[in-house]
Amino acid sequence: MKRHRFAVNVTPKPGILDPQGRAVEGSLGHLGIDGVTEVRVGRRVELTVDAADESAARAIVERLASGLLANPLIETYAIESIGSGG
Amino acid sequence: MKRHRFAVNVTPKPGILDPQGRAVEGSLGHLGIDGVTEVRVGRRVELTVDAADESAARAIVERLASGLLANPLIETYAIESIGSGG
């Protein structure tokens, strides 16, 4: 068994309303920040998986991401390997 | 002016309570998923910056991340370039 560390990046699908993104854009003026557009706010979930190899570990993360972490109607996700060891 | 796309990954600092991470861990059993530990739930903010070059763009993202997107008492952030163009 090896430990694999992954991140799951969950973002709102294009065209889906993103009120948190609009809130960030609305605050830019108060900070005096110019030239920032197309803000999308999502989640980032980092986790460790114990599995025989990278592909077995990734299959577990895939199941977790599609079944629990992301809402497939309104969100997409991307899985990123951020290290392995032990 | 060029368009630069960045992501800001905001995660709870080590040792800081992460109730969302605990909730995910608590749900793993219901999904029949085994071997997943150390779950941390943070935010991922993607945005576009119009700036003369990459380093000017990154300075703007840095200001935004430290001043608005992350709470420096309990969170850390990492800035990731995810493309440029136009």
C-alpha cells in the first residue's frame, strides 16, 4: 500500500450562476484593484488515499468526486495528483 | 495588455479545525469507500487578469488573495498560473 495525495478542484459549470464570484468582483473596487474579470469560486478538496498503485488510488478519488464532492448538474471537477510516498 | 488566467487555492492551515473535511470523512463509510484520510476542504478561485506581463498580473493576484480571498489567520493560499493569451 502506498499513500497518494490528491486534490479535487470543483468549479461551477460555464453558464451556471456563481454568486460568490460576483461578490468577489463587486469587492475589487473597494480594494482599488483593476483589470480582474471572470472570477469563478469553487472548492478544493485535498485528501490522502492508501492504495496499491496510482491508478487504483485515482479510481477511488474519481468515485468520491462524482458521488460526494461535486454536484454533476451544476459543477465540474478535475483531479490533480499532488504527491505520493510512504 | 495580455490576459492571464490564475487559480488561487485556499486551504485551512495545518492544525486549524476543518469541519467540512470531517463531514466528508464521515460520509465515506456510506459510500463504501475505504482508505481515504486527511481530507481538507478549501476554496479554489479562478480569475482573469489584464496586465502588461505575467509578473504584474501575479502581483495583482497576490494582493487580491491576501486581502480578500484568504483569511491569513486560519488559511494559506497558493497561486497557480493556468494559462495566458489575447
